[in-house]
Amino acid sequence: MDKKLCLLWQDVYSKRWYHIGNLKFTNEFYEFAYENSESRFSLLAALESGYRLHPSFPKRDEVYKSKKLFNCFSRKLPNFKRKEVQSKYAPLSLTINSSEYEILALIGGRFIGDSYEFMKPVEFKGNDFEFNFYVRGTRHYSLSDFLKINSLLLRKKIDGHIIRVFEKTNEGENDIGYMPSLFADLCSHIIENKDKVEVIDYKFYEKLPSELQIQVAIKGTVNLSIDYQDYKSVCDFHFS
């Protein structure tokens, strides 16, 4: 089965993320193609917001193939030949033997100030889905801070599609960050349709940068008879 990562691009002015392409990996080669659907998050919407095609992939309708990971993506990976890098990412079970796809899938391949990032599609099995995300906008946590958390809650802002993440401790509730944009748009749509979404697990990685410190796993159930067309490009559907 092909493995797929969605390539996202962020408009630096609106801060909105767009799903502009897909990177697929088989045992034989890597494949990149732009996301040419009519979704309001796709390449067409990004182009209307000022995006310019990536210089490594200048043709919008072409499928690019390579036996190695494309250089513009491989340069985004940490150098696992370095001992300090191996130690840093060991909590994510990444090693010098991890494939480039595995590394991109877990850490997203984003540099500071970079407008590109990878994300794994949301996996649906019938009407049920689950996915993991790293909480954005967090302050630097310590292990003692994390151990005070009894649970994590998701809350949708009334005036938009932002999903905030709250920690619940013995002292009360605190806003600790937010869900990444495309996930948040999907979850907002799910909440508005009164479908189900909940946190099922969370992990803390003390030695990693703040943007990778708190990982949250969520699951839910949706009524697919309701229109989820805008989100199909960032979802993998499996029906028995």
C-alpha cells in the first residue's frame, strides 16, 4: 500500500494553511503531485492567495517520481548520523535506521520560518476516524508541569474554526495551545454537525522543541452522509 503525506503551505499574511500537494512512497519510489481538487484548502485556493508553484515542481499537472526522496524535502530532515540528533529524537522511536518517510511523518519536516509542512492524512475506517497532532503555541513545559495534567479538553472558539486545547488540573483549567489549522477546520465541521470527537491519549516529550512536546491522539465518529467534501483530500477512507 502506498504511504501518503499531505504537503501544506502557510500564507504568511493570513496564517492560513493550504493542502497544496501530496508525497507518496512505495517500496520502489517517491511520487509528488499537486493537490488539484476543488477543495477550499487546495492548490487552487492557495494560488488565489498568492502561492507560487514550488521551483522543484514547476508543472502543476505533472506527477514527479524519484527513487530517492526529493532533495527539497530531504534537506528538511535532521542528520541522524549525529549522536545528539539520535538522542533528541529517541523518544519518538526514530533512529539512524528510520526511513526518510518515517521521519517526515513524525516531525513534519518544518524549519523555523518555513512555510511548508507535512502531515499524515486523517484515517477513517467507515464512519470512525482517529489521528495524532502536536499542540501548537505552547510554552515550554517541564515534566513536573505535565504530571499535573489530569486530562486534556478540546474547545472550539465561537468566532471561528480554531480548536483550543485546555489542560485540566486540580487547580482548574488552562488554555495551553491550539490544534493545527487543517485538523481544526475538520474538527470544527465535525462539532458543528454534532458528531463525536474526543481526546483518547496524550504524550509528553520533555527534550524536544516546544512544537513537538505535547502529542495528542483523538478519535471520533461522523455521519458521512453530511458533506465532508472539502476535507476528502486530507483524509484516507477505508470501507469494509
